[in-house]
Amino acid sequence: MTTPFPIPELYVPDDAALARLREIGRLASGFLSKSKADNTRKAYASDWDDFIHWCKRFQRRPLPADPSTVAYYLADCSARLKTSTLQRRLATIAEAHKTAEFESPTRHAHVRLVWAGIRREKGTAQLHRKPVLTRHLVGMLEALPGTLLGLRDRALLLLGFAGAMRRSELVGLDVSDLSVGDEGLTVLIRKSKTDPEGAGRTLGIPTGANEATCPVKAVLAWLDATKLDDGPLFRRIDRHGFIAERRLCAKAVADVVKRTMTAAGKNNRLYSGHSLRAGLITQAAMNGVSERSIAEQSGHKSLLVLRRYIRDGNLFRENAAGKVGL
């Protein structure tokens, strides 16, 4: 049986060519992800490096790449990568060619047909992390130990939830970014995923009705116990109870969520650091809070993205099947 796509010509790059290719990839990933988080930029750079190694292995030219090379690459990767990852790799390849002033092979009919077939076979639905709802959060808080680590994790969980914060926003907070008022806590978010230039925004964290779940009291208890008055708000604590100078990394938020979810007796597999942000948005939607109010708290600039959470929150609150007398 003959292949519908021609096999691209063999190509054996020297070390200088490979070094130049990697440099172009770094430039491309930078241009492609100016508004992206650090982890996303690293992913783009890793994607380009993977494409270079694949081309070297099969002796194909990565730049400018023949459309059939990209089609073969997609087909080979489709068995082990998610559709969303493949889409990002296509974007990386396209941006690398644009940076080097070559026409992108990703627009060619061969590539588009292969990509359409992969999407049709694998599907395009993304696996979304489950939201931490209020009832989940209460159980997680009850499972926390009465230690310095427990105080930190309580403040982190409640502030991250009440502020619908991204992981990077939460761990990026300094003590000086907080101010206490009569109605609650005012928090300055200096920089975020959708604000890479650091224009900043403020959000209010109201005082909670219940002392055990009040985010303001939790943060103040953490500050009182540690006597922190400057620098990072959330920091690593070693097994001896020593508080580090440097701030927590974004991954630590996921670790706290998963650890406390397990301690509360729940399966943590589909929960992550993003579950706090998703949880506030979903819970607010379930409780009938307006889109405008939710967006003001979460900082969403796209209502399309926000409405995905709202739709999930309204699955049963406004369900037609629940109103027909079954």
C-alpha cells in the first residue's frame, strides 16, 4: 500500500545547525508565550526540543520542515500525547518557522488533514480538575493539624479559595500586599497570567461568618504565629518547624490541596492547585452569584472561559430534567 504523503528527504544536521535550531526555538517559545506563565514557556521550549530530537532520529529537516515531516511527527506522537499537547506542539512549530521567516508547514493540507483525523479519533475534550467546593474545604480544614504547618495551610487554602486565585498569584503574595480593614482583607495582586506587565489589581476578601472558615482570621493567625512583617507571605516550613526565607513554589499549592484532601478521607486524583480557583467560581455559580461579581473576584477577562465553570455549577441548579416531575 502506498502512503498518501511523500517521505521527506533525509537530513543530517551538524552540531552548529542543532545549536542554531535550539536558539530559534527559544526565541519562538518566547514570542509564542509572552502572556503565558513560566511553566507554559518551559513547555513550549520543551516541545521544540522534542521536535528537533525526533527529526534528528529520523534524519528529517526540522527547519524549514517539510509538511510531510510534521504530519509524520503528529502521527507518531498521537499514541502517547493528549490532543491539547499536540495542538501546543503545532503552535510551537508554527512560531519557530515564523521566527526564522519561513512559511509554516502547519498550514499545509497534509498536516491539516492528519490533525483533523487525530482530533476526530482522540476527541478534543480536556480533562478538567475537579473544583474544591465549600463542603470539601470544610472537611479539609478539619483535617489540618494544630501546628505551624497547619496554620500556614489553613491560610493558604482559605485565601486561595476566597480570592479565586491562580497558584502563581497565591504564592506570589508578599505580606506588604495585604491590608486589613473593617470589612475584611484587601489583597494586591501585582502580576498574573493575564497581567504579565504587572498593572496589578486589588480584590477584597470579606470576613467570614464562621471563625473556623474565615480567610481573614486564618491569614492573621498565620502572621501572628510567624511574626512575618515583610517578604513572601507563604513560605516553606521544614520538619523542624523552621520557616524559610524564600516563597513557596506554585507546585506546593497542589501538594497542599492533595495532602489535605487525602487527610480528609477523599480521593485526591482529580484535584490540583487550580481546584481552589475553580471551586470558588463553581460554588458561587451554584449559589446564584452573578457573572459580573464572579469575574471581578476571579479576574477573568474572558467570559467564555468563566462560563465553563458557571455552566458546571448550574448543571443541577437549573436542570430541565429536574423540573418535569420525575
